[in-house]
Amino acid sequence: MPKLEFNEQEIRDVIDSVVERTFNMDYPWDWPGGVAFYGITEAYKATGKSEYMDRLKDWIDQELEDGLPRLTVNASSIGHIMLSMHEYTEDEKYLNIAIEMAEYLIHDAEKFDDDVLQHTVNGDKYTFPEQAWVDTMFMAGYFLLRIGKLLDREDFFDFGLKQYHGHEKFLQDDATNLYYHGWDNIAGTNMSGIFWARGNSWAAITMARALEFVEVQHPSYMIIDGSLRDQQSALVRLQNDSGLWSTVLLNPDSYDELSGSCGIAASLLVRGKLYNKYIQKSIAGVLKNIKEDGSVMNVSAGTAVMNNQEGYEKVPAKRVQGWGQGLALVFLASLLEQRNIS
């Protein structure tokens, strides 16, 4: 397979502009900021630019002036930032907050079946009884693996693995190997049954990063690796000529969606050079959709499990979104780091 070709300085310059644009947006303590700022921590690791973390620290400290906000499954994505900030500053207060968030997920968050986390978000208006959404794999599952590994806490780590295995059980389709957006345990259905690009990217990037933490001798390694392998094999065959993926994966006439494309492309790096020809196409496709000021364009808005395919296709993709900024940074930073582990 050909070696990836890109201008490293160009990628660094684009990362810098995306980071700047990201900081010029306003975020509550919730998953949009969690994903956006996770991308910034990845950008710091890839570039070594401490100013990224210094600005992020300012945001965190201002948010914490009023105490720790209400905890939810989706808002647990902020835990990723706490772990990175603790590593950067060695200040225990950030680690203690991350521990509190992990304890919440294990002991207090709503669950069903064999401890699968019920999808919860900020605001009492939105409740999803006994529903598993693929987002949780990144927001909570991956966070629990990170903190479990860091602290050698088997309870955190094993509960994180339960999220991987539970979501695979309910969301990965045996026929296509793609991941559904959600599962309703009460109805016993995948609701609208759509294979959504960003949803598949949550699963793919989460599993790819898990393989960096789970020892190959652990039974979960082969479970996760097999799920990801089959999913990626399906996904690369759905890549459009643009180097991107359609928001409804099985409908190439639906619009190209940037956040999902970035997460999927980043996950492919875990396979060494196997998927370089697809990643190469993605580099060009992603860069074409990032404006000079760092705005990542053509990112679908926040998306519930929609009622039907048309619902997904009509989700607007006009505005700059935190998750688009963050996942673009994940992909660009991964290119610089070449996160291959095979």
C-alpha cells in the first residue's frame, strides 16, 4: 500500500486555525464542548503547543467556579478533558473530578440489561428510557477505559468494557457490520434502523482507541478488534469519491458529512498501511471543507435517533459545530502522530 502523503506544515497550520476557531465558540458543560476540547487535547499531544492547554485550563477553571455541574452520560465526555488536564498540570483537582464522574457512571447513572448505560443528556425535557445510543461508546465507555488504565482501577476499566460489549450486542448489525444509531430495549427494536455516519464514527474511533489500552491477551481485545475490523471493512466500501461518507451511509445521495467522516478516517489509521488509499482520499476531502478561519463545514447538527431516513437527511449541516471541530482535530492530529499500532 502507498505511504500517506501530506504536507506536515499545512496540517499543523490547519490544526492551529481549527483550534483558534474552536476557542471562539461558546460551550456549556456538556458533550459539544467535551468533543471539541477532546480534539484540542489531541492537537496539543500532536503539536506540543502548550498554549492550547493553557486556554483550555482557563475555560475549565471558569466553569468550575460554581462547582461541578449536573452529571449525565453524554456530559461525561468532559472527563476526557479532566484526564488530559491532570496530565498536563499534575493538579489533583482535575483527576478528582474525573473520578467523581466515573463513580457516577458506575453507581448512579441509569442502566438496563447487563449494565448498559441508558443515554442521558442535560435537561429534564429529554428522556430516553432504556435506550442505548452509540454516542455513549465515546462519551462514557472510552473515558472509563482511560481513567481505569490510568489509575489501575479494574472497576472503572471493566465497566467501560461492558459499554463496548453491550453496545456491540444491541447496535452492530450482523448483516452489514455497521452500527445502528440506537436501541430501544423496551420495544426491542433499533427504532428507525438507520446506519448514520457520525454514529458509526463514534463506534469506530472508540474501538480503535480501545485497542491502545486493552492488552492483546485480554479476551475483550479480540471482541473489540473483530467488531472494528468488520465495521471498517464495510465502511471503506461506502466511501464516496470525495473521500467522505454520506450522512446516511447506505444512501450515497444523502450529503457528505464531515464529523462522521473525520472519525471514521481517524479510526482507519489503527490498521497500519492497510487503508492508506482510503485515508489519502479523506485527507483531501476533509481539507476542502475547512475554511481559512478554521471553520469545519458541512457538519450535521445535533441529531437524535430520528423517526426515519428522511429525518436524518434533513438534519441541517450549515452551522459550525463543536463536535465537528473536535473530530476534525482528532483526524488531523492522528495524521501527525500516525497512530498505527499494527
